[in-house]
Amino acid sequence: MRVHRVVQVLVAALLVGLLVSACAGGGGPATPTPAAQRTVKVGLGISLTGALASTTVPISYGIWDYLRYVNDVQGGLKYRSPGGQEETVTLELKWEDMAYDPARSVATYKRLKDWGAQMMHLTAGSMLLPNLGSITKDNMAIPYYGPSQPNALAERPINTVGTFGAYTDEDALFATWVKDNWKEARPPKIGYLHLETAMSRAELPGKLPDYVRGIGVDYLGMEWLPYAVTDSSVELKRLADAGADWIFTAHVPGGASTIYKDAQRLGLLGKIKFFMVHWGFSEGFLEAAGPLSEGVYGWIPSATTTENLPGVKLAGEIAQRYHPGYKLNTTYLQGNVVGIVMAEALKKALEKTGYANLTREAIRDALVSIRGLDTGGLVPTINMDPAYPLMNPKYKVGVVQGGQFRLVSDWLEMKYLMKGWKP
């Protein structure tokens, strides 16, 4: 028995010795953790269904596809650690469809946070509002699509970054553009027809009427339409009866097609000039409104799909990889921009802290301080102001001619009426 036990001990010792030798690589340094095991969790609250799907679907795909491309084609997110080593992390992605529903956004945010999301995307500003307290408490960095949410920008620290300026800033720029291009002796008369969301109601009309009147334009008021608009005749007629020269329409392509059908039935097309908000002025609008889109003006806040630019070419390749046969549109390009910004924020944070010390706070600080980011021409070089961070504060004006977009302006920078605003 004693001999047997001695043999057992010797065998055990030999096995331990072999194991240690194998792990140490024959006496060399320990094998580092494989790069494949370094991951960053990114939660995506996207909107693939719902009343605003004609805009939110291409946006959602544009973001999600770009982040998948980072993993699948680029081999993960590459960065240089604080020690100077080239390292790679995999973006672990988890998504939920919120259907652009503020109530669903609350449950989505909680589930993604409980999953361990270190960074998150929520479709747009109206999805931020119900979660703003939690976002601030959790220090969750959230780039999102669409106009910037003033309530979120008033928070300190700022954790969220929108693609464009606030509704007020964009609407003010529209009035300025009309005034700058007006040829008659009398002041132009303009009215607004807006999609009613929690976000738009949080700031509009607010500072807008005084600004419009202050630059010598007659402000005719603001009309509101629901998500699922079925008739806009009453609202259009009120603005028309007030003598509108221009009507600014803010709705997704699906809703906009109803607006322009009503405008045609009322005999307003050709008598009044119409202008579309950027998140509705897309190829989806051309398809939904058909010939009724002819002569409509609108914001174009990114490259168009016909421009020969590196970012446009890459977006087309990404779209075909994940959606063979997909017809590229400008809204998808804008979604790619959000994905590019998310990847850049993570890269900047990792380069500052290293993988082991990465925190939500570090990602947030990196997000709001991005400078010199080239998107391949999708938007102008991104230089964020940490006190009022935006992905792109500039827009071009386009007009529909022959069923296509024709640019009629250079980049115009929005007005910053909402900078420093307090709710």
C-alpha cells in the first residue's frame, strides 16, 4: 500500500510538472490571452418596425452593418494600447427592435445594460428622453441618429451625441436659407408641418418664432402630425390660407407621401414651395411620393449615393455583403456614419485606458471629444465640441429633378440657438 501511494504521488508530481512546463512554454513567458477573447459589449436599440420604419430601417441597418463589418472584414477593432502594442478587440453586438416606441425603449435600455453593454445606441432622441436619468447615472455613452436632444445636451456630463443639430437649429437654418434666396421686396412667409414626437415637443416652437421674425421672415406657425399620418389636409390648408410661400415638412418618407398627396389634392403643389427635413428627404421619399416629389427641396446632410467617394463605395460594399441586392440610399449612408463614430469612440478610449481599464466613463469622454475623424466623405470631417457635441452640423440643400436629387448649395452650417439651453 505504501509503495502504491508513493507511485501515485510521483505520477501526480510528474503530471503537474508536465502541465506547468506546457503552460510556461518550456520555461518561457506565459502565453498572453488570445485576442479573440478580448471583447467589448455594444448594445443596439434599433427600430426595424413601427410607424417610422421607412427611415429607421435603413438607419438601423447602416449602423449594425458597419459594426459587423469591423468584426467580419477588419478582423475586429484595432488600436494601439497605452504601452504601444497593436491590439484587437471583438465587438460583441446585441440588438433589440424598439419599433420607435419610447415605452419599449425603457425595457430595451434596461435589458442591454443588464447584459453588460459598455456602449449603446438608441434609435433617436425620443428614445433617449424616457431613459435620460438612467443614462446619466450609468455613464452610458450613446451615439444616436437624428436631431440632437436638447435635454440630453443640457445634462452634465454629456453622455449622448446626436447626428445633427437640434430641431430648432435646423428649422432656423431653413428660414435663413429661404431669406437669403428670396427675390421679392416683401418678406417671405413660411410655415412648419412637424411630426409630433416627445423630442420635438420638448423644444418646439420655443426660440424659433422670434428667430424667424428677427431675420425678416413672416412666421405663420407650426402644425403637428402624428406618427401614422392618414390625412394632413386641415394642417396644410391652415398654412396655405395664411399665405405660405414655403412649407417645411418634417416626416419620414411614408408619412411625407401622404402629405404630398394631400397637397396635390388641395392644389398647393406648384403654388407653394415645399421643403423636406433630412430624415425624410431620401430615396425612400422618391419611391413613396413618386412624381409628387418633383420640385421638392430638402436637406441633404451627407454624401449622396451617386458621388464617387471612398465612404460611399465602402457603404455599398457593406450593404451588399449583408443584404445582397440592396439598393443603397442616403439614409443608410448616414447610419454608417453613426457606426463609424461608435467604433472611433471605442478606439480612442482603448488607446487611452487599455483593455483592462476600459470604463463607460472613458468611452463617454472619448465620444464627445472626437476630432479629425474622416468618414471617407460621407460627411465633413467630424470635430466635436465637448460642450455641444454633434456628428455633423452641416447640410446641403437639394431639389428633386427628373426623379433624382440635384444639389443647389454648398455645405451650410446650422444655427446654434439651442447651445446652452436649459430645460
